Amino acid sequence: MSDSNTDVIQGTLDMLILKTLSLEPLHGFGIARRVEQISRDVFKVNPGSLLTALQRLERAGWLDSEWRQTENARRAKFYRLTRSGKKQLEIETADWTRRSSAIARLLRQEG
Amino acid sequence: MSLWRQLTYGFHKLVHHRAADDEAADEVRQYFEDAIAAGEARGLSTEAAKRAARLELGNMTVVREEVRTYGWESTVRTIGSDLRYAARQLRSHLGFTVVSALTLALGIGASTAIFSAVDPILFEPLPYPHANRIMTVWTSGQGARSELSFGNFQELARRSHSFESMTIFEPWQPAMTGGAEPERLDGQAVSASFLQVLGIAPALGRDFQPSEDVFGGPKVVIVSNRLWQRLFRGDRNVLGRPIKLDGDNFVIIGVMPRSFDDVLSSSADLWTPAQYDTRQIEKDFATPAWGNHLRVAGRLRPGVTRAQATEDLAQIARTPWPEFARPRWASMRRGLIVDSLQDDIAHAVKPALLAVLGAVLLVLAIACVNVVNLMLARSEQRRGEFAVRAALGASRVRIIRQLITESLLLAALGGTLGLGVAVAGVRALVALSPPGLPRVDAITVDSLAFAFAFGITTLIGVLTGVIPALHVSREDVQPALQQSSRRTAGGHAWTRRALVVTEVALALVLLVGAGLLLRSMRRLLGVDPGFNTAHLLTLQVQTSGHQFDDPPSAPGAGENIRRRFFRQALEAVRKVPGIEQAAFTSLLPLSDDPSWVSTYGAHFENDDPQSGHNVFRYAVSPGYCQAMGIPLISGRCIDEHDTATALPAALLSESLARSQFPGQNPIGKRLHVGPWNRPWYIVVGVVGDVKQTSLAIDEPDAAYLSTEQTWFADDTLSFVIRTRGDAAALAPAIKNAIWSVDRNQPVVRAATMDTLLAVTNAQRTFVLILFEAFGIVALALAAVGIYGVLAGSVVERTREIGVRAALGASRGNILTLILRDGMRLTAFGILVGICAALFASRALATLLYGISYLDASAWLGVIALLTAVAGLACWTPAWRATRVDPSVTLRAE
């Protein structure tokens, strides 16, 4: 387990965040936990990278944030996808699909 | 959109940086608490959950820093803190800061100011369209440039194919009457094409027409913007209005633009066609049209080079055509000189300006060397600090950025002060500038020169500030930390010593220049002008008006009226209380009177008809020699008996008498001064030689005549008045005395002889003051350099000195040790400097008077001065070394 690579693939963290937030608004730890759950612990999210990525996406206008109560009655900063964030997610998803299927084809040919 | 959000978010975070920091910290803490809570939810104890979270997520502080420093505004904040730290550093090392900032300010300011002053004269194109096509033309007379006659100009203008247009110009100083006080104006008499040659048209009205430049043509003037504003307050209806000049009504036909700068005569306020009489030009050579007194300029056709024009004119000069007459004195057989206008106007001042420019570049070089030296010394002291910071985890980039910030802050400080120095310097230069310096109005602080000086000093400062830091951060921290406590000699000692030697050498070069100029000035001021300059007031009066014209019915009547006016004015002046003696002369020594106008051929009886001397002709009143204090060598002076009906009398200068009549008595000999068809003048006395144009020039041949016995009555005479007290204070009373005779005659110049003397020396004084100022700066900078290096070396050698003292070295021994070290550097610098100065001072040779550039006392004096100042600079560190207490130093290790 500790030997296997759990780093998020370079350049895909933004897309993963956008995808996660397209389901419902979440706070930082919630996003990390959701990414790990859905990827079945293939990816572990580094908190420093995640929190700076959230700032970056917010400044790009793809996310909004507000401080709200969590379900266990604590205050946390919740992030929500904006309309242009949705558009960005579509663009990135399409791009990713195109590239990953290309890579998959190449790998198949190799085998 | 995104950029906008970047900016607004960034600014928001900058302004509310504390709240933003808190929010980031909250978010991170929340994240960790969530992680711990999640662990507890999995059934871990609080302690175990905390440990697991820390293991999984890493150091919370690091994460917080990562989040906090996201975004461009964080860089701004780092720079801000760098600046604050740098300012604190500079404040806590005030000595270093003040010396460095002053060094930079002086280097930047002085070089900017000098370059700003020199640029419009030597380098900047003149303010005319295609100015490089404007040429001036001279005849060559005995190797020097000399003026042309109108006859020659006419021939050149008609025959030459190189020029689009050509013009003559000569000074024209009409007296303007009709105002409150009569006034002399400065102007030029020119050809109709004058403004076409310069390429500037009047802003208001029109240019001259060729039909106006004919003998007896209409009297028209174009005025400068300056005069238009002063006399007519900028009234646009001024065209066609009359202005009374020399008793005639001139019509104003044009006003020049405000930006027009007449570099051929910067004080000119009005221009009029010269209107030479060309009707008899082929037959009658005894007319003003054949006098060699005109300057000529021309605008080349496009594509024609100066060399082609020179060849064209040389061809014309070589091959006379029968239809163009040439009298003997206007034969052009010595050839013609074609010079670009730009070089022409800079001709007289170029050596002085280049010398000053060279001097200021030396100052800039010394300033740069000093900055390098100071920066190296500073980083030497800070090796320990850098090592500590590196050990605490500061990255190399971070340390270098900090150093660059410090260097830039220092450079900004020096640059700001330097700008102040430059502004003040330019103002001082304009105030100090010698009369006759062209284009003074165009001198302003040159931003390019400032940028250059600022850029180069900043670059050097930053580079030398950073290089040692690269060194420090590259090497292992350990030895640097040890070194900082051990205080052994640093690695840059050799470099710094070389720098000090350079500084001393450069300073010596400058000081030798200053010393030579100073000695030369002393020599010059020690020259006897041949008369007594103290308590001597001079007033020049220019008669104007038609009452002085000769009516055709009575030739000579106007001249007599002119003579009578001056006689009566002199009588009135002599009645003013406070006056000892008063007289007048047609030519005033050491004034800016154009001396070539008063130069005549003297021809003695029994001389070979081909030979002749050029002499200054002084037409004087009785009592002139006494009033001036010119000593009488033999015979008598001009007196009241030398009237129009008496035998014409002349005085000779001592040199003229001696060269003409060696071993004989000149009294009673006869001569002509000027035309030969007049009665002989009989020599009645010999007087001492007088300096006419400048103290530096020997032109001793002179003849003095009585104004009553000259073949024409001079229209402009200078009164010379010996006073009992302050000469300048009597000027108003004397003016009123002259105006009591005729209130329409302008007094065009009132100045004490001491003032005139200062003016003739102004260019030398100007260069001398600058060299002295730069020399002092160089001396101070060199002293700072020596002091800095030696003080550093004493600190570094504290241990060695302690050991020496413990082993029994006396204070005297230690003092000698350090002094010898400093003086060895000085001696080496002086040696190098002597070699450099031998080359550099040769360039000053043309500016020196009466001494060679190898003048021993100037060189020895300067070397002694430099040695003494260096000795003083060495003394303090050496004395400090003797106070080293061996027990303290040794125990400290």
C-alpha cells in the first residue's frame, strides 16, 4: 500500500475538484475525503495543494465560497461550483476523455 | 474577468492582510480538525487520531504557509518586508549609508549636470531642419579663420553650385530712440536669404524679399519673440508698425517663433537686410563692400557633402574670372575654409568643454570604484550574518533578493540626491557660464544622461552587492560561521587594495589638472595689463541720429557735431563729484569691443611701400593716458593742444617704437595710420604696452591719436573714469551728466574695469572652478577609500596586533605598521596616477597660460596634497590599532 503511488495525476486536481463540487457544495476536508472515497483510495490529496488549488479556482471564477455550519455544527468554508465552473468542467472532461482514450489506444497497440 | 478577479482578490488580501491570514489559518485548522474528527469516527482515541492526521497531512504550519503565500500579492508583501528590512539595515549602518549615498549622488549629479551642459553645444543637432547641411565659410588668413568681404561673397554665391542658398551676417547694434531711455539693441545685418539658410520662417508676418536687400532699399526689420514680448507685449497687430533705430523709421515685417534660437548670435533681437552698395563694386575698392568683416553661411544642396563644397569653393578661389574683381586684400589666394555650423559655434569652447567632460567622467569613475569598494567592505562584514541566515533555512535566492533590495534602495537614495545635485548643478553651470558660450538657453537637465549615470552606478552597486553573496551561499555554511568569529583577513582584501590604488590614481589625474589650471590662472592674474584697473569705471556711449549725418552741402559738419557732443559730455562728466580723472577712447582695453574694427595698417615714412604693421588704433581725448594710468616712457601725452588745426600727433606703444626704431629716438618720426592720402602723424611720445583683447594675448603694437585729428569721428566712444571711492556707485550720476548734454544718446555699457577683467577671464575661471570642485570631490572619495580599507584591515588584524603588542611591540611600532600599509597603497596609486596624468594633462595644454603641462610646482604641490590627505585618512585607523588591548583580544578568542 505504502509503495503504490497515490499522487494525484499532474494537472488533474482542478478537474477532480470541479467534478466533486458538481454534485454538492463541500468544504476542503470533505472534498479530499470524497476524492479518496470515489477513487477508492487510489488518490490521496495533499492539503496544501488542495487549499491553494481552491484559491486558484475561486480566483478563476469557477468556484464561490462561503463560511457555513457543517452537519456536526462547526463553521467551515464551503465551496460551490459557479456557472462558468460548470462550463470549465465540461471542457476539461472532454479534453481528458480525448487524451486518455488516445493514451489507452497507444498502450493497447503496444501490448 | 479572471484577471480582474486576480487583481481584486489580491488587493483585498493586501489591504485586509490580517483578516486574510486569519481566514487561511482557520481553514487549515478546520481541515485538520475534520481529519481528527474523521479518525475518531473510525474509532481511534483522540491522541491516536491526532497522530494519524499529522502523519497523513504533514506539518500544519507548512500547509498554512503554503496557503497563505498563494497569489501575486504575497510577492508584494515579501518585497515590502524586504524593503523594511533593507531600510533598517541602512539606518543601523548610517556611516556606510551616508557615504555611499553621497558618493552616488555626487557621481550621478555631477556627470549629469556637465553632460546636460555640454550636450546641446557639442553633440545635439542644432535646432534647425537638416542642420547638418548648414555650413560656414571663412577665408584662411595666416592659418586662422578670417572674415570675408561682400565682394568675395557675391562672387561665391553666384559661382558656387554646392549651396542652395548663402547669406552674409554681421553684428548690427542700432540705438533705439523714442522710449523712456535711449537703448542699444543687439541684432544682425544679413542677406535676404538668411532665414532660408537656417530653415526657420517667421511665426508672424513674412521673410525678407531679395528686392529688400539692395542699396537704398526699404528699411525693414524682423524681430525676435523676446523683443516682441518686451516692446509690444505680444501684440499681433505689430506688423507694419515703425520702430526708430539710429534715427530712421524701420518697418516691422515679421516676428520669429519663440523657439527660434539664433546660434550665430544668441543675443540678437532683430534682423535687417545689409543692403550693400554694389553699383561701383568692380571699380571702387575703397568701399565697405570690400572690407573683410563679414561672416558667411550657406545651406548645402541635398546630397552635397562638405568635402564636395570645400572642393567647389577651392576651385573658385583658384580661378578668378574677369567679371569678378578681387582687390589684393580679398584675393582668396590662401583658400577658403568650409566648416559645419555645429563645429563652428563649438570651435572656441570645445577644448574647455571636452576637458570638463573628461574631468567629470573621472569623477564618475572614482564614484563607481568607491561604491564597489564600500559594497565589498560591507559584505565582508556581513559574511557571518549571511551564514547564520543560510543556516536558519533562508534559500540562496531569498538572500540574494534581500541584497538586491538593499542595493536598489541605496541606489534610489543616491539617485534621488543625485537628481537634486544635477538640477542644482545645471543651474550653477548656467549662472557660471562664460559669456560667448553658445546655446546656454538650451541647457536643461538631460534625462538620458541621468538615466545613464544612474543606471551604471546602480548596476555596479547591485553586482558588487550580490557577487559576494553568491560566494557565501555557495560555500559550506560551517567555515563561514567560524570565520565570522575568528576575524582573519577576508578574501576580497586584495581586490579592495587594488581599488584604492585605482582611486588614488584617478584622483591624482584630476588634481594635476586642477593644479595646472590653478597655477595658470595665478600666472594670468599676475599679468600686468599695462594700466591701473582699480577704481576705474567705463561707460560706452553710442551716438545716433541724423544730426550727425554729413549734409552734401557741408561735408564734415555732422562729424563736428559728433565731436562736440563727446567734448561737452566729457566736460559734464568731469564735473561729477567723486571723480579724479576722466577721458574717452575709441577702443577700450579688455572689453568685448571688436578689436578687428580698430586694427589698421601703420606705415612709417621711409618704410618699404609693401611693408606695414597692423596696429590697434586708439582715438583718445586729452588725459586718456593719465586717467588709465598708462605710463609715459618718453615725450608727451595727447593734450588740449592737439586740435583739428594743430599738427597731427601720435603716441606709439613701447614695443612698436622699439621694433620700428631700434636704438633710435622715435620722437618726431612720421607715419600714416590707415589711409595714405592724409597728412602725416608726428610721433610725440611713447607709452607703455597695454593688453587689448585678453591678458593671455600679447598684441602690443598700438598707436594713439587725438579724436580731434582723426579722418572720421568715431560714433562709439568709451569714457574711462578714475574715481576716488567705489567706481560702480558713480555710474548713475555719470549717465545723467552725459544725458544732460543730449538725452537721446544711449549708454550701452557701464562696467568697472574689474568686472571687464573678470569677463575676459571667464572661460578659464569656469573650467578652473569645475576642476577644483571635481578635484576636491575626488580627493574626498579617495580619502574615504583609503580610510575604509585600512579601518577594515585593522579590524581584521585585531588578533595579530594583539599578539604583536603582547610580544612587546610599542604603540609607535604598531602605528608605523598600519601607517606604512596605508601609505604604501597611496604611493603606488600616486605612481600609477603620474603615468596616467602625463597622458591626460597633455589634453589641457591648450587651456594653460604661461606654464607647461609638466609644470613642476603644480605636480609636486598636488602630490604633496594627496599624500597629506592620505596620511590623515590613515591616521585614525592606525591610532585605533594602537588602542588594541592585547589581554582583551587574546582572551576573546
